[in-house]
Amino acid sequence: MIENEFRAEAADTLGAAGATPAPTPRPSRPAPTTRRINLALQGGGTHGAFTWGVLERLLEDERLEFEAVSGTSAGAMNAAIFVQGLCEGGRDGARQALDRFWRNAAGRMANSPLQNTPLEKAIWGHDLTWSFAYQAFETLTRVMSPYQLNPTPYEFNPLRQVLDEEIKPDILRHGKGPKLFISATSVRTGKPRVFAREEVTVDTLLASACLPQFFKAVEIDGEPFWDGGYLGNPALWPLYEQGGPPDIVLVQLNPIVRDELPTRPTEIVNRLNEISFNASLMAEMRAIDFVQRLLEAGRLEQPRYRKLFVHCIEDEARMRDFKLSTKLNGDWEFLTTLKRYGREAADGWLRDHFDKLGKESSVDIRERFL
């Protein structure tokens, strides 16, 4: 009997030793850290192709989610197309929508007289300043307004044609996606107007991009509007007033610093344009910095006032090389060059600063904007 028990025990032991061992469970990989951000997109004519590249790169990073987007002028176009694309087809939909929009815009501008001839392009590259067509156009806009140059019965605006084909107000109104804020300037009151997503139409976007020396004021509900960049380029307050995540990522097109003194007329006009279209942004950054310092000193109560983290994606070194005239250049080679610069800038920012999201600003507001 004892022998039988011994044999049974031995058999059990051998059976256990010969059995296939159970697989060792692998430690589960932690889910990738995701961060929800707000985007603020500056205007700057066709320099907005830089923002196209930035947005494309950000869409590729699935660690990022998008709460709200504020845009002005070219930034408004990018913002609306970006949000509409996300509503229609997620990240892929947004990438495709942006690509389609810029290809359509380039196709329309290819027929514009405001472009260098092959010889002028060989001499001046992307700069239109000294081209015959640009000089003639600039002279005309100094002595005649759009109301004389482009009268209503024959009014021509290629940007409207592009937006009519690309913008779908119903999708923006009812689709599920980030909040959207578009800025314009009231001609009558001189005050900014921010249009929420459900108010965005083709006319809203045209109003946000209405430079008065080139286009007639755009009327919305009987109120005439000009370019939003005069008072909000872009408007930041809708992003922090609506709650949500504390991170605001600014995509900046207009250089803040130029070390050289502009002496030629074209250089002076260019610098004045940069300063005026950065002025509202500087004022908002000054206000944000003031409130943040009061919070740090314990002189303001939370949650009425809350901590904000500001980030900036830019490439001033390269963007300084482009004169004012290039904001009207729709050459496809130029647009894709700007897009590449934007992708590279966004890639560098993600590499260097992603881990700061939700924790701290990646730009020193006082050093950069004050």
C-alpha cells in the first residue's frame, strides 16, 4: 500500500515536471500619456501654410487631444478646416481636409497676376516686392480702394470660391469635435467679435481675413467687419474663459524681433505690419502674465482664476527672411516649403516640450512677449 502511494506520488511529480509550464504573464504596458490642449493660430496670409505643417504634425501624435481652436485670418481658415476635418473623419479626415484646402487655394492663386515671372523668380525667389505686378498692385491700392477697384456687380474674390467649396457650415454646427473661435474686427465699433463654432460660415471666415486695402468690408447681420488680426491675432481669452485644459499652444507666424533697423520703404511697411499684427497678442500675454504672478503670490482665489501654461511653436529665424509681399505668394513650391518648416518646428517642440504639458509653460512669457 505504501509502495502504491509512493508510485502515485512519483507519477504526480513526473507529470507535473513533464507538463508544459504555464506562460509567465507579461507586464502590461502603460497606456501612452495623453494631453488635451487648446490651439491658437495666428494669421499671416499664405504664411498660414506654416501652420498647415504644424497641424499635420500634431495630428500625427496620438498623445495629443484637442479641446478648442482659436484662429484669425489665415489662422481662421486653418482652424475651421482642422475642426471640420476632425468632425468628419477624425485625424485622417483633418489631414486630408487641410491638404485639400491648400491645394485648392494654390490652384486658384496660380491664375493670379500677383506672382513672379520665371525670370523674376530666378532673381528674387519667393519675394514679390520688386515684381512688376506687385508694384502695380501696391500703387493702385494706395490711390484707390477695393470699392473702386472691385465694384460689387463684378466683385471677384478667389478666396470665397475656395471656401465655398471647402467649408461645410452644417458639419461645423452639428459635428462632434473641438470648440472653434474665429475673430473679426467691427468696423463701426472698433471692437473685436469672436464667432463660436455654430456661427462660423464662409462670410465669417472672409470677415476674419478682410484686409481693408484689398477687400471690401464683409457684412454679417448688417455689421461690417475687417480682419480680426487688428484686435485678436489670435484671440486667447475664449480659450481660457471656456474652462477646459490649462495648456494654450500658440502657432506664431509674425516675427516679434528684428535686430536690423528698417530703412527702405518696403522694409518699414513690413515691420509696421509685424508690429501691428502682434500688438493684440502682446497685450493678452501681458494680462496672462499679470494674473499668473498674482496667483503665484496667493493674491487671487482659485478656481475663479486658474493656472495657465503657455507654449509657442514658431520659427522666427526662417520667417524673418520672408518679406510682406510673400504673404500674397500662392506658389505651390513656396507653400510646401512653409509647410515643411511648420512640420519641423512642431516636431522639435514635441520632442523638447511635450512633457511640460499640464505642468508648466514651455515659453517664458515675460522674456518673449513683455
